[in-house]
Amino acid sequence: MHTTPEERLFLEKVGLKIAQLREQKEWSRQQLADMADIDIAMLIQIEQGACDVDLWDMDKLHKSLGVDSGKFFAVL
């Protein structure tokens, strides 16, 4: 799948926000991956903006981080 520069920038912003929220809670990547029931390698790629994240994984991440998805995307 080809990603446009705009899509790449969006994915990078999403990944950065997830990393910031995780770090605010002082959680390791492994802790968040376990809580969200996603693979650690996938979480690393998401935080780096290196992959498309599906809605199910985003929902699991939001719930694990205790953040409403609407509020999350509103600040991007």
C-alpha cells in the first residue's frame, strides 16, 4: 500500500501522541502492549509512524491508556 506524505505525517502524529501518553504514565512499551493485547513489535511500529494501525488496535490502545478516542484525534 502506498502512503502519501499527508498520510505519513498523520501516522507519525498518531504514533507520537501514543508514545507521549504512554510515557506520561511511565509505562514501558511492553507494559502498554500487554495491556492493549497487541504485539510489542506492532506497538513500536505504531509509535514510530511506520505502519497503518487498524481501528481495533487503536481502540485497544485508547482504552488501555484511558483516553477517549474522540478527544485523542481532536488534538492531532
